[in-house]
Amino acid sequence: MAHTVTLIPGDGIGPDLTDSVKRVIGALDVDIEWEIAEAGETVMEKEGTPLPESVLESIRKNKVAIKGPLTTPVGTGFRSVNVALRKELDLYANVRPSLSLPGIETPYKNIDIVLYRENTEDLYAGVEHTVGKHAAESIKIITREGTERICRMAFEQSKAEGRKHITVVHKANIMKYTDGLFRDVFYEVAKDYENDFEEIDDRIVDNMAMQLVMKPNLYDVLVCPNLYGDILSDLLAGLTGGLGVAPGANIGDGLALFEPVHGSAPKYAGQNRANPLATLLSAKNMIDYLGYSDEAERMQRGIEAALSKPETRTKDLGGSAGTKEFTEAIVSNL
């Protein structure tokens, strides 16, 4: 079955990275056509918005999208396009796999953890205001509906992948109403999956952070509210080599947007220096989502083969290859 996928090249090094994706996907036996949709700084001046309605329409029509990194100005300028995409398309699950890869030196081995982060609620709902002259208040929102759908997705996908241990992360010892609700709903959903998992448990978030840097191999799947998921997903990326090797996905009901989670690094744009690994791993997860599981496995093996040799790794990973050379090494290893 042919698939049309919305491709958002992104800002800075984004086009370099998505060109790598097109090259590798094009070398696989998958029937994918790309529909290019521009967003971010590249269209702000022309369109008057970093997120034209045509981009949203394209994703709603095609159901699946992949994008390069987009610039979010600090302190001034437009708000995050990444956040706007999640909100407008109700992409309520942020899925962040962390997997040890060959050729990348880290203190940890054999890491294989997937984090499911609720993407629309919590303090990131943005309900905040000033309180008098010298104080501000932010309201933490947790709902039963929002919690249940992220928990159910985590259980369903983890079951399909054959994972056996799932952990909910919370601070319910202090925030008894909000995080208490998140924890309670997790265990309510868990009743439908008790026979599918060997361990279903919970951890307080500060203890979870300590556990992940002391004995990360004890964990398999984490389910988190928005704020804790944002922080712990970057911690997990650090266990396997940093944001440059970390794929990401934002998934809703019938819609999915795949992306690297690092920045746009505009000073390296067009210089054949960018590391496309996080974007390629996101693309690998995308074709798996589309049903090309065998091709996704071939792509994973091709990536790992390229990473295993210094001459075909990018410089930030201790190698000597540029973006294009790393890409071609993957293609030759498919």
C-alpha cells in the first residue's frame, strides 16, 4: 500500500537531515511519497506565521509526518511550533525510545527503555498568571481522560513489542490530587493488562532519576506526566549518547509526527557536518509505524553497521564522516 508522508524540512540543519532520510528511505523497498510542507523560521517572513494552516492540513490528510528541527526563539519572537503542532493535532503521546548503539561510548551498556510522556496537560498546559506585583502562579492540570489515553497507549504498544515491565512515574506523595490521579488511573488501566506484563509498578520522580543513573537496566517502559517526562526523556538520551542519537514521536488517535528532539544548529547548515542519526532513527520508527517492520529492521542494522566503524561515523560521534558519507554508508549496509 502506498503512503504519502508529510515532510517538514525544518530550520538550520533540518534540510540536511531530512535529505538523509529521503536518501535512506528511497533505498528501501517501501512505497512512500513525500509531500513537502514548510514551517518555522523559513516561512515566517513570507507567511506571517511559522506554522501555516497548510502544514496542519497536510498532516491531517496524510496522517503521518516527519520533520527536521525547528527554531524556537528564546525570550522573544514566536512561540514554539513544536508545541503548536502537538496542541493543534492533539498528539497527546510523546514517545521517546532510548537504545544503546554500537560505536557510541557511554558509561552504560544494553539500555533499551521507552518513555511515554503525556503531551497536553500538567504545568505545560500553560495556565499561568501573575499574582500581585512580585509573584506568579502556574496551574497543574491532570485529567482522567488525558491520563487514561496515554496509559492505554503505553500498555498497548508495550504489549505489542513484547515488553514485560512498565512503571508509572509521579510525585503523589506530595501532589496527592494531581499526581495521585495520574497514578490511580494508571493502575486502573493496568488491570486490563495484568496477564501481559511481569512487573507493573510505580516510582516517585526524584527516586526514578536516581535509579536511572544507578541501575537503568532494571527498567523497560516509563509512563510520565508532561513535566517529568520532558526531564526524564533527556536524562535517558544522556544514557545512550545525548540528544544527537535520540529519536522522538508525537502520536495521537490516527495521527503521528516523528522528529529528532535536538536543536536546529543553524551555524552548521549546508556544511555536511550535521549528524542525521536522531532523524534517521525517527524515520526508522516511522516506517515501522506504517507497517514496514522488516524494512525498519534492515534500516536499524544498516545504521548500526555504519556506526561500528570510525570512518563512517560523524565527527560528533568520534568518527570522520560527514552527513553525506554517513548516509551513504548506511545505504551500502542495507
